[in-house]
Amino acid sequence: MESPPPKFALPVDSEHKATEFRLFSVAAPHMRAFHLSWVSFFACFVSSFAVAPLVPIIRDNLNLTSTDIGNAGIVSVSGAVFARVAMGSACDLFGPRLASASLILLTAPAVFCSSIATSPTSFLLVRFFTGFSLTTFVSTQFWMSSMFSAPVVGTANGVAGGWGNLGGGATQLIMPLVFGVIRDIGAVKFTAWRIAFFIPALFQTLSAFAVLIFGQDMPDGNYHGLKKSGEKAKDKFSWVFYYGFTNYRGWILALTYGYCFGVELVVDNIIAEYFYDRFNLNLSTAGIIAASFGLANLFTRPGGGILSDIVAKRFGMRGRLWTLWVVQTLGGVFCIIMGQVGSLSGSIIVMIAFSVFVQAACGLTFGVVPFVSRRSLGVVSGMTGGGGNVGAVVTQLIFFRGSKYSKQTGITLMGIMIICCTLPLFLIYFPQWGGMFCGPSKKANATEEEYYLSEWKSNEKEKGFHLASLKFSENSVSERGGKVDSVTRPSDETSSAHV
Amino acid sequence: MAARGILLASLLFFSCLAVTCYGIVLFSSLPSTLVVTASAKQGQVLKAGEDKIAVTWGLNQSLPAGVDSAYKTINLKLCYAPISQVDRAWRKTVDNLAKDKTCQFLIVSRPYDGSNKAVQSYEGTVERDVPTATYFVRAYAYNSDNVEVAYGQTTDSHKTTDLFQVQAISGRHVSLDIASACFSAFSVVSLIGFFVVEKRRAKQSQRK
């Protein structure tokens, strides 16, 4: 835990956040934090959805009904709903490194214990507790938003989130493969799947160790060290929570995120079984097709983040919002089509189109989130992330539980719901940047500084607690889009030249 | 008698035609010409991987001769009773045999022996991958094109009588249980260990 040298490997802004994103570097602290966060998040996704491709085996071993399977799918994503908000606060208060590693190590036992499930009830419990690990999403986004500056924060968030989500696809390939190998060695089907679960569990544990050993919270060090040296003020939980919770934009994004990310979680849960049952494929083939949905995250979610940053250069925050609305609505359209298509090849093509749009929308959402609040970044990230899980819970409850709707009808109806729940984006408005239909306010006090400093009380400002927000507001002027008046920006920032 | 025989033969002939025309075999089109018995009685519980099941099958002797002329192979299958199909779409009974999921486990497959009122039999252990459920036994007769042409089953047409249960293996082993417990404990303990180490390091750097 040594404090890093003042010179960073990447160009940085006044908060020491990197202004460039170099994918193939592992330089501490920025890129190293990136690689640690996406790998640990990937591991959690692998664990949470490890069950899905093996359901055809598990449902016979544990004597599950469609309702049991549906319920387990619902609880697997419901644990993280409130945990994500809590995680947001934990990041604000303790730092993403400790918060995420603690969560990962505390949920690893649930994955290890998947091997000893014997009934629908124990299956439900195991999936519930394993699902808590999806909360690491919040710490991932928080960590990226702490390490990377406004011009590249969308990209960093998008790649980290996307490559983590990749786990939901990779697991559909990995688990049938591991299961097959163990079964071919000589284990019976009903034992082979149990042994297979040790792989994701061990991976998860090891990734948490890596985060603890090699990671650090902020460019300048860990929270613990920074608090002691006085550089990071100890914030009050109640105010952090208050400013996050009372920001209506956080709530709208929570809803819309439920219908891009939430939908992605639902599909991760049902798609292998859907292809297995509807098209009479074998387990491995259904797994490969299901995997391609999640694996698209390699490019799609990062693509969304990059697109958000590109659009913001010219059109600012308004561009980010419009792009998000268009992409997510198109995702809904492809979802409707996917439920209607009856041929195998048609289904696969539409599914891939659907995955591209829905996952890009996730990336685009987290191009907007870092700007909603500075003081309560963690809480807002947590609310949005939690909203994603709520969307998954609600959607599975309504359409994918029991035998009321066939899976294909459920998928079509889900598409319609996506389109409806994306409309609230029209309501988001930033006084300094505008909204989808309105331009920025003409009032003199409609500035970035006013927006971010309004989160601090005057007595806190006297003590200088608000300085980080002040730096952030200066750096976020790029969200106005178009040509920016370089006179307003301090000369030591390098990123303005590109805007 | 001869008229009945002709009627049955022509029915069989037309259903075969239907099969070759559309390639789809409907279960409702198959005649029940085989008599099948199983050693498991109503309500009996067999343990997968341990208990044996004995099945016998043969042509219904009250039928006219020549009915079984097309039969080449007989497959005996373990089939789900309706109670085990509730809320489980992957075990659904569908008339189109290509899509039917009622009978998923093959007990034995034998060439048909139609000679002289023969009754064939087989005894074997219930396979270890058979799940816990309620079952009956059904035999399908296939012709030389490997298309179903007839069947017989141990239960009645409504699948309510002579149903037996199979108790599956759990798949668990003591070694797995121990490994799960150990690794789980290890995760939690190592987290505590990390915290302790960090606190110590913080104290040391404070003293410096």
C-alpha cells in the first residue's frame, strides 16, 4: 500500500483521473484498477449464471417444476436490488476495493454450496445468495468513475461493465464444457454438475484476492491512507444518501436501466432453456447459442460507452440522452421480433441484433450516470444498478414464471415493456446542459459549478469538503458539447484540446 | 373374424400410407397391439442404480395373424406418468411422436420375435440418470424404416393404473460436501485475514 509517485503512466486531469484509456496497459493505478474490476465482475457473472445452461440436468436431479425454476431465476437477481444501493454507499464511505472484495468473498460460499443442493428450496437459497455477487457492478462503475475523467469515463465504464457482463455468456459455454469433461471422466450426470460448480467458485475467490492485493481505490491511494493524510474528507453517510436519493434523474435512470440491463439478466437466465426446449437442441448447442448473447458484450457494451463519449464531444449531454433513447428503443423492437420468429437461424440472428442494442444501451446509460451526482456518485450508481435488477425481477415475475405464458410470448411482451419503460428518458433535464427536448437554461446560475456544489451545505463548504466536486464541475464542462470556451478551463488540463 | 382382420389390416395399411405421405407419426394413429408387463407394481418405489426392473412384451394373442408382419424392432421405454408432467413443459405429451417428450429413457431395444406366440423378456437395473418421478413402461414397435407402427404399455389408456415410482440418486458425495464446507470457510477466513493484515500495516505506517 505505498503511495504512488506523482508522475502517472497516463495523462491525468486535476483530480489525477486518467484522460486516456489504454486497453492493453496494466499500469498502476488506472489501468490496473480497470483490469482488476472487470475480471472480478466477470467472475461474479460466471457464478451467478452458472446454473442456467445446466438447468436441464439440475431440474431432473432436484425434481424442479417450471415454477421452481422461475422462482429461482427471480431470486437470483433480486438479492442485488437493495445490495446495490448499499454497495453504492459502501463505496462512497469505504472505497471500492474493500467493498467489492468483501462482497465477493462473502458470496463465494454460496457458490461452493451449490454443489450440495438437494431440493427446490435449497436450490432457491443458493441462487439467492450467489446473486448478491452481482452487486460488484456498482463498485466496478464507481471505481472506473474514480479513476477516469469525463471524456473517457463512458468508455471505461462501458468496457468494464461489458467485459464483466461477458461472464453471463461465457458461463453458458464454460459450464456445459466442464460438465461434459467431468461426466466423460466417469461421473454420473447428477454428480458431474455438482463438481462443475467448483470452477466458478474458485475463480471468484481468486479474483477477490487479486483485488485486495493489487488494487487501490483512487489515483492517489486508498481511502484509508487518504483519510489519514486529510486529502479525502470523511463524508457523512446520511447526506451522501440524501443527495443521491433525492435526485430524480437517478430514479429515471434506474427505471430505464431495468429495461436494458434487467432484460439482459432475464435473457441470461432463460435463453439456454428456451433454445433447448423450443428447437430440440442438445445441451452444448443450446449453451453455445445462449453464450453468443452474453459474449456480444465484448463489443456492444463498450461500444455503447464509446458511442456515448463520441456523441458527447459534439452534442454534449443531450447527445448522450438521445442516443440512449434510440438504441434502447431499437432493442425493444428486436425483442418483440425475437419472440415471433419460429426458425432456428432466424431466432439466432434476431437474438444477436437484440443483444447488440440492449447491451449498448447499458453502456450508454453509464455514460450519463457519472454526471448525475458527484458527492453521491456511489448511491446514484447503486440506485441505477439496483433498478437494473428490479427490472429483471419484475419482468421474470410477470412473464417467465410458471406456465402462464409460453417463453416466446413472454419474450414478445418483454419487448413491448422495454419500449414503454424507455420513454421516461424524455423527462431528464440538467439546467446547465439541457434535456432531450429543451436546451440549457439561460439563467446565470445554470452552471456545472452550481449543479455540483448544490450538493454541499455552506458549513461543509467552509471546511473545504466540496473541493473534489469543484474540480469535477470544471472538468465536466465538456458535456456542453460543440466548441468549448478554453478560457474557462484551467491550463493544466490536457483533455480540452480534443473537445 | 376375417372381416375384422381385413378391417384392421387396411387401417394399418392406410396409417402407414399417411406416415409415408407426411413423415409425421401421430401417437393416436398407432394401434395398441403389444402386451407389456413390468415387475414393478402400482405404487412401488424403485431405487435408481440399485433396483432391477423386469419387463416382458409380446403380441396380443387375440389379434388376427399377420398384424405384426411389419415389426422389426421393439423399444421399451420408461415414460412419465401425468402427475410427473405437471408444470414441466420439458416432459410434455404431444401427439406428434417426433416432438413427444413423454418417454425419455430407453430400457432395452430388441429385434422382434414374432414366432409362435413368443413372449420376450428383459431384466436390468434402473439407470442412475433416471430422475425421481412416477412412471409406466411403454413398448414401441418399429418397422424396417425405423418408423413407429404400433405400441403397448403397462398402464391403461388414461395412464392411471399400474404406475410405479423411481427414487433417483442424489448425486451428492461426502467428499463433495466436505470440499464445499472447507472452501466456504476458507473464503470467509481469508477475508478476515486480509483485514487484520491491513490494520496492522496501517498501524505500522502510522508509527513511522
